[in-house]
Amino acid sequence: MSFRRDYVTKPIFSWARGVLPTMSDTEREALEAGDVWWDADLFTGNPDWSKLLAFAPARLTDQESAFLHGPVDELCTMLDEWKINWEWRDLPPEVWAFIKAKKFFGMIIPKEFGGLGFSPYAHSEVVRKISSRSLTAAVTVMVPNSLGPGELLMRFGTKEQQDRWLPRLASGQDIPCFGLTSPEAGSDAASMIDTGIICKGNFEGREVLGLKLNWHKRYITLGPVATLLGLAFKAYDPDHLVGNEEELGITVALIPTHLPGVSIGHRHLPAMQVFQNGPNWGKDVFIPLDYIIGGEARLGQGWKMLMTALAAGRGISLPSLSAAGAAYAARTTGAYARIREQFGISISKFEGIEEPLARIAGTAYLLDAARRLTCAALNEGHHPAVISGIMKLHATERMRIAIDDAMDIHGGKAVIDGPQNYLGGLYRSVPVGITVEGANILTRNLIVFGQGAIRAHPYLLQEMNALSETDRDKGLAAFDTAFWKHVGHSFATMFRAWGRSWSFGLFAPAPDAGDATEFYRQLSRYSSAFALCADMALLTLGGALKRKEMLSARFGDILSELYLLSAALKRWQDEGRQKEDLPALEWCMASGFKTIENRFAEILANLPNRPVAWLLKFLIQPFGARITGPSDRVVHLCAQLVLSPSVARDRLTPDLAFVEDDGGIARLEKAFRLVVAAEDAAKQLRAARLHDWKEAVKKGVITQDDGEKLAAAHEAVTKVIEVDDFAPEALSPIYKKSADVHQFFQELGEQRAAS
């Protein structure tokens, strides 16, 4: 063993130390944040499916379920999104009061501090349900329970800080926000110029050691109304009052917004969404050192703290909102397609409508499956950073596709704004979710595979740690162990990928999963191919791979598909392998397999080392990308899931907040039920070439009862397809100068002619 280490490994070790790219502190802290979970199994190239299937699905406790069907339902009845967005530009005071009184801001805060102590899954379910009623309310509720003072205090705060602040946050006595993004630095937090200088100053009548802060933050949700600001800044100690270092690094602290020098209250208007969001400033704001979250000991540890908290938060709030959006689109668009007629038939009969409708339904199935699986991991105490990045990226991107498809099918109905438009606000909100918590372009190109390759790979992080070890002998010994295990793993992966690819996965491992068994085999096949290609790319490109962003993005897409499709299989298993839901699963698998095979082809076409690319093509894709996506049969069957009332439709779109008022959604659901109930009578009417149900009754074609069903359905559909219109003076104050618009323009023309 010493011969191998000294004469074989040592030269490799020396070479690798020379080419290993330097890693910034922020990069290292981001890599070390959170942990790995099922993503590590996928990276092995040989995932253990029994482990996934044995993992307990997320469940609500009795208390959590009672909250969801009690206060959450009650809150939803109080929300009118049209008035919130276009009349009030905010949640009404009674809603703010209700949210505080029922402790919506304290869902994640433990009961010992006055919070609800809910699980990540309960947090997700609450956000999902509110999102289907009001995005403004959903964002208001989710932000204090995601990245912010509450979670940071729970994880890193001192006992004194927790005792002081957590009860105030739980009760709504304090409204929190978190200031991270600066005008100079968005995703690159290391470039922020917000500062905190350690010095002595007066605070509440006494001289203490503290920080003088100066900052400018923007895009801060709840910022305009916050009473407690969590702030990220760079700490400096020029006079060495706490140590020998001058630049201490990113730090996070609590700032009561009533302190002198804090400017807060101005609002942004993000894509015409009116949740509270805005900039804030601080000029020479002084706080004592014990306002640093975690106290003086946490000086300079802010970035790692933020990344650790974000590793969980990114997997809950935005994926929940996105899953709600996709399910909402599936339910409303399926109903609308069923009741809307063109050329004398329901538009749901057109294959051109079935294709996007199936895409919406399949996306809804996939996103909720991934949301549930991720929440199950979070419930068990995992903080999977890579998976959270996958969830944020793909949930928001796929929601965008689903909402675009829904808009296309609805046509003018969804374009004309007004109280009866139930899609317009959701459509406008899509870019917000895609932009926040890390831009999706950055996440796809740099983070998913860049972070995943190091964290989730069985040996790479061990090798990197060994190479960076200051004790050369210790580093060499650790590298020798990890490197040769890596070599053995790579050869095993190569033969595994070769065999599975050439046999089209015929002998790849899979559990006995009924109709889904073949899907597991294909994922096993693709996982081994992914592990092999990733190893070869890392070997031939080394640190340069992180600059090959398009290659990294394609690898990230494959890893993401492997995770999302695993989640879909897990959902189908957990729900009892429902035959009625199989078309949705088949659609997800065919779409995902197509993406995976295309990304492999793109990687092999662009890998700089061409001999390696040719070898990989021979091993894993000798016949090219062969999967073309869902068949027409699968598309048709998947679309049918949302076109009729059924338990399958309810499983696909569960527990959305459809309040029984006379709003757009209630009208749609009513019309949908009536149209389905009158379908047989409508067929008889068409067969007799009649258009008037009364005439059909007279001729005995249908019964009086059937005729009344047709009349009720027709009246309900007419209400649904109506769009809102407004008096001119209701839209523009300039018209209020004249009772007659025509007269107004005539007078305006005369004035111009005279001038």
C-alpha cells in the first residue's frame, strides 16, 4: 500500500494540487451548506430504489390538518385578489390582524417560544393552499417562515436572543424581513458594499461595544412594513477591538427598524404584484454586538449561516407556490376546455388543445410529487442543498410553462383583466418567483451540477479536502484512499453504464412496481450513464468545468430529471399505484427521458476532449437520442384526467382554495359540473340537428328535466366566458372631468384645433 502511495499516487497528488483551482470563502461555505440525500444515490450511478420506496412519505399531524382546514380556509374566504391588487394595493387591515392572531408568521417557530411548531410539510401545504387563492397573501405568509430572522435565530441565535425575539415574531408583534440583496450585488453577495464597523457607541443610555452600520438594500419582501430587519453586511474591525483581523466577512444581525438612521417604508411594485416589497437604507445605525445573530462568536459567519438556512427554505416556499400554480392551471384549464365550444364542439376535443392540456396535467403531477418528496426529507431533518436548488429552479420554470399553456387555451378570457379573470394575476407573477432566491439562469448553469458534483459525488469532496490539506503527508494519505476508491468506482460505473445502455436497460435493477417497473430500469440506466459522463468530464476538464456553463447546465438538467422522475415514481407508489393516474406518470417519464437523452447527446457533441466524447458515445448512446417524448395515446389519456370530474382529477389537484362565492373560479366549477351533467342531453340534441331545447322537448327528443339541465348549463357557461368591462371613468381619472366620454374627446379635439 505504501508503494502505491509513494510511487503511483504521489505524482498524481502533486499534479492535482498544482491544477486544483482556488476556491473563495463564499464558494466553500456555499458548498458546505446543507447536506446530501437522494441526490447522492443518483450520483453513484446505481441508486438503491428500496431505500427511496421505504422512505416515509410526508404526513400532516392532526393539529396541522386542523389548521389547514380551519384558519387557512377562513383566511382564504377573506381574500379577494382583484381588490387586493387593483383597489387596496395591499392586504386589508382585518387580514393582517387575522394572520398575526392565528400565528401564520410563527408556523416554523417552536411551541416553547409561542409558535405553532409545524413541520416543513405543513408549512408547504399552507403556502400551497393560500397560493391558490391569493399570491399576495401567500408571499406575505411564506416569507417569515423561510429565509429570515426567525429561522436564523432558531438555528444560530443565542438563548437570550431566542427568548427575546422568537415570541415576538410568533405572535406577530414583530413583522420580520431580511435584507440581503444590494444594488451592487444580487446573486454575488460577496460584492455587497454594506458595512458594519466595530466601534464603541451609546445604545439605550449606555456605552457599549457595537457596530456602526451603513447599507442600502432592495427587493426586500415585507421590508416596507417590517419592525425587525435581519441584515447581511460586511463587518470590519479597523481598531482591532475584538481580534487581530480587520476584515471579518459577511455577518448577519437584527435591526429594530425604529432605530435612528433606518429608512424604511418605500415600496417596489414587482410585476404589478402588491405584496409588501421595497428598499431600505441605514446611515450610521449603531447596534450592540449582541444584536449579531449568534452573538460576537458569529462575526464573519453570515454567509455560511445564510446558505445553511437557504438549503431548506428554497425547497419549501417557492416550490409550494409553483406546485399550487400548476395544479390550479390544470383544474381551471381542464374545466374551461371542457365547457368552451368552438365550431360547435368542445375545444377539449381538439388534439391541439390536448397537447398543452396534457403538459399542464403532467407538470402538476410532477411538481407536487417532487414537493412532497422534498418535504419528506426536510421533515426527517435533512437539508439537501442541491435538491433545494433543483426544486426552486424547476418548479418555477415549469410553472411558467404550465401557466403559459393555460393562458393559450383560455385565450381572450385570460387576457382581459377584471374580477372574473382568475389567471391574469398568476401569469404576471411568474417572473417574480423565477427571479428571487437566486436567478434561475445562475442556478441552472452553475449551482445544480457545480455544487452537486462536489457534494453528492461519492469521492470528489474527499479528494478535494485531501488536496487542500496543509499537512502534505496527511493529505497524501487521505488522497490515496479516496482516489483509488474513485478509480474502482469509475471502472465499475463504466461497465455498468455500458451494459445497461446497450441492453436499453433490460437488466438494470428495478423494484417490483407493477406498471412502473420499466421506468425504474430506465432511470437506473440513465443514472449510471450520468455518473460515468460526469466523472469523465471532471477528469478531462478539472476546474475548468465550472467555466463551461453550458456543459454544466446540461449535466444539471440530467441530475434534475433523475430527481424529479424519482419523485413521480415515489408518488405513484405512495398513492397505491392508481391505474387512473398512470397516464400522468407515463407523460412525466416520456418527457423526462426525452430531455435526458437530448442532454446526453448535447454533452457528447460539445465535450472538448473529442476522443473521450467518442468513447462515451460508444458506451452510453451508440444509437443516438431515441426517445421522442409522450406518444399521442399518452397525451390524449393524460389530458382526459382534467376533463371530467373524477377521483383522479381530485388527486391531481387536491385541496385548492375554491371559495364558493360568485367569483370566476366558483362560476367555472359550477359550469363544469352542469355541462358534464347535461352532456347526454346535448348529444341527443345534436343528433336530432336541433338547437332549441324547448323544441327538442316538444318533439320528445329529450325530457323536460334534460332540457332544464341544458338551459342551466348554457346560462352557467355564458357567465364563465364573459369578460369584464369598465366605464371609462373607472379606469382613468381624466374621464371624470366629463360625464360623456365622446363629449370629452370632442372638447379635447376642439382645444387642440384652437391651439
